[in-house]
Amino acid sequence: MKRVKASEFPELRRVFAAYLHEDFLEEHASAAAALRAFVDDANKAERARFRKDVRRLVEEIGELEFAQVLALLDQLGSRWRPESPEDLATVLSGIVETNDSDPK
């Protein structure tokens, strides 16, 4: 069984802990909105590091059971619990595909 370590994704740990914390639903209404808030707040380098970690995470979790994925999200500081692997992929791919034309 493949083992994925949260420590391999430092930018995800930082972003998930800051934006997908226990009050993210009250503050942002959804995980997608919370991550869009990060994109709006972050500079170009932070967004690039985040997108790089997201792409790596998506590659790595393809071989994991969904329960393992949820445990990994918890280790990354996320309090969001996607309902399915498809839900997770949809939200994360939407963030990765966000236009990065902002000069920040």
C-alpha cells in the first residue's frame, strides 16, 4: 500500500490550515470559496507553490483508498471532508485551473 506523507506538501499544509480550518464554512460557505479566497489573497509565487502541491497530491492520491485520502487531508490541516474523490478532484482542479494573470 502506498504511503503519502503530509510533510511532502508544505504549501498545502499552510493553505489548508489557514483557509480550510474548522470555521471555513461560516467564513466562506464552501471549500471552493475558501480556496478562492486564498487565491485572491496570495501572491503569484504562493499560488504557484500551491498549484504545484495540488498537482502532486492529485497524482499521489489516485492510488489511495478514499479513507486514506480523508486522513491525509486531516494531516494537512483541512477540516473539509469532501463527499467523494470526485468532489475533491473538482474543487482542487478548479483552483489549479484559475487564471494567474494577477500581477500580485
